[in-house]
Amino acid sequence: IVGKLSSSIRLDDPNEQECLRSEDQFREELEWAYYLGVPSVFCMELTETNDNYAAILNEFIERKYTTPYWIPVDMQDASNSSLTHSWNRWSRFHSQLGLCPGVLPCLRLNSLDPSP
């Protein structure tokens, strides 16, 4: 069993009202996952800026770290520059969390075709 946070949460949205709504929803869903005791939590995708996302997740983990948090990171064909871009975005986000060992990348192989 894995808890999955809503994909509609946009913590770093330029619209302040959306950001505030998302913060409340994010905190509520993290608390709910903690209360249920799920063994891990699948979080939202990273965006271009993730400062607020990292700050709120870090705040929660410092108070109630008990489970791994999985952050989706898209992997693409090695010739595609988005592989490096996605990994750099993950690396920056993870650094903002102080390289917390409980926050892990969940590699999504959405565009790779299996080799024969």
C-alpha cells in the first residue's frame, strides 16, 4: 500500500491564492498519510521551481519522519536532453532537503522502448 498525494497540488504556482490552497491541501494529505501509517508516500511531480514544495516537505519530515517519500522523475531516451534536465531538477530539490535519505526518486520510464 502506498499513499498517493493529489496531482492537483501546485505549491510553487505563481498565483498566490492557488499556492495557499495547495499548501493547505498538501499539509492535510501528508497528515492523513501519517495518520493512516502508510509504508510510503508517492508525491507530486517536480516543476521548474520547487522552493515551497521542498520547504513544506522538509518541515513535515523534521517533525514526523517515519516513511519514505517518492518523487517522480521522468527518464527518457539517453539522446534526449530531458533526461539530464529531469535529473538536475531532482538533484536541486533533494539538495534543498539536505539530501534527506527518506526522500527518494521514483524513476518513470515512460518513453523508453525495451531493447530486444
